Amino acid sequence: MNELIGTLSDGTPVHRWTLERAGVRVRILSYGGIVQDVEVPDRDGRTGNVVLGFDGLDGYLAHPAPFLGALIGRYANRIGGARFTLDGTEHVLVPNDGPNSLHGGERGFDKRVWDVTEVAHGLRLSLVAEDGEEGFPGRLEVTVTYTLDERGALHIAYEAVTDAPTHVNLTNHAYWNLAGSGTAGGHELRVAASRYTPSGPGLIPAGELADVSGTRYDFREARKAGGGYDDNFALDKGVTAAPEEVAELYDPASGRVLTVATTEPGMQVYTADHIGEPFEPGAGIALETQHFPDSPNRPEFPSTVLRPGEVFRSETVYGFSVR
């Protein structure tokens, strides 16, 4: 089912689709590929929305900075100095986070209207990023498929091809609050990562992979998430061909459990300390599965290079249960 929910200033219509299966309801917008809400039951069977979002299109247009529920590209996270050198050619990007490029630049995929087609139990979204957009080389064709499986888990599968060498790093920027209100600081978080990437100015990685042992970054055993995190965790499993479970978020009050499985080697954990109005600090937790920030300038990190003839593929699965 889809419905018209508004238009952009240039007259482009924006639609919303509703997916339902196994007691889970998900609403997705063509604008930004935004996951507007995810409704799941708590331990008492009461259904509630567990992602941050706005009621209508105007909220997203007025408050773009949090990237609520949006698809992020062409490069999720930060690229230091808004530039990189690929095959001997320097590419200067559009800086939109101080001197750095963040989430694809001024007009990333979160601000595009995607083409949407219905598939079995889901939607396929597509767009084309032309050569030179935001400074990135190569004409990039992207498809993202949202589906609900028979258990009500939300699958997000990404594919991309290019006509010239480029860098690609795609994710979804949902903020999770399993209580459905208040803050998520009391949620218990587990992340299968024994290392993380310490950051310097502008949250650009310093380069090394640091051991989490004895630090506030050790979530290998579940504990309260608290706040003060906007950090990339190097997942122990690395890059995998199929999604493997890497994280669990649990709200003791509602009993809701969120599991995260992915093919990606990293996960940015952001506790929304600077999310801004109309939300209060810590209103949700973003668990962004992706490659590492600033990988185009860090050859020691897993590569984000995509070349002609190759297909970028990535998949993340969000599962829901109660305990």
C-alpha cells in the first residue's frame, strides 16, 4: 500500500509505503528512502514505534541534520579533508561537516527522491548518482531493497555499480528507541567488537585499531549504553558474504530486543547526544552498519573502492523479539 504524503518545493511527489508481516509494520518514504516508523509488540503484546521519526514530510525537510531513518550515500560517515586520491587522481568533495565530507555531502542520498517498485514482501528503491555529484567520480547506479521476512525481520540489501573507479559506503541511519518514548540510555547494548577506531579532530580516525579491553568501548558483554558515543566499532567477523549477528539492543522496561546482523566490517554507534530539537539528547541509538570512516584515505582499513565490472553488495538484517 502506498499513499501520497506531500511534495517538494519543485513539485516532486513523495509517497509512503506500508509493509506488514508477522506482527511488524514498517513505513518507508520515497524521500531519502526513510524508514519512518517500525511498529513491533512489547512483552505484553502492546505495539509501539521503535524508531525516531516525524509524522509528515515537513518534519524531515525542516530537520535534515539528524538523517532520521534515511539511506546514506554515496559515502556513509566521514571523509577527512573532503578529499581523497584514487588511482593517482585527487578528488575534492563538498565539505559539509567543517572541513570534512559527511554522509555523502550537501545533497546525499538522504535528500533524494528514490524510484520505488514493489517486490514480494517489500520494496526496491533505486537512483542514479551522476559522475561528479558532490565531487565523487563515476556514474553510480544504486538499488536498495527493503523486505520483511516470515519472522518479521527487516532486511536491507544494497547493490551498486559504477562506470568509473569510485568509493562507496552505504547504510541506513535509523535511531532505535525500543521503549518508544523517553531516552534510550538505559537500553542494554552488546557489540561483537574487540577493537574500535579512535578518532581525532572532527571524528576522523587516527588510523590505528585500539583494543576495547578495559575501556568504555567494551560492549562484548551486554551493559547499559549510556551516552557519549559516536564511534566506529571494528566488528570481529570482518567482511562476510552473508549477514552475521554482531549486536543486540535490549530494553528491560518493554522487553523488546533488537538484533543486528550484517555483512559489513564496522558499525558506528551514535547515542544521539547532539540530535537537536525537537528530540532530547539520547532519544535514540543509531547502529549504522558500514565500512570504516575515512577509508578512502586509510589503505590499512577494509577497502571501499568499487570499479567498473564489479557489483557492490551489502546486507543488514534487523530482527525483533521480546524477553
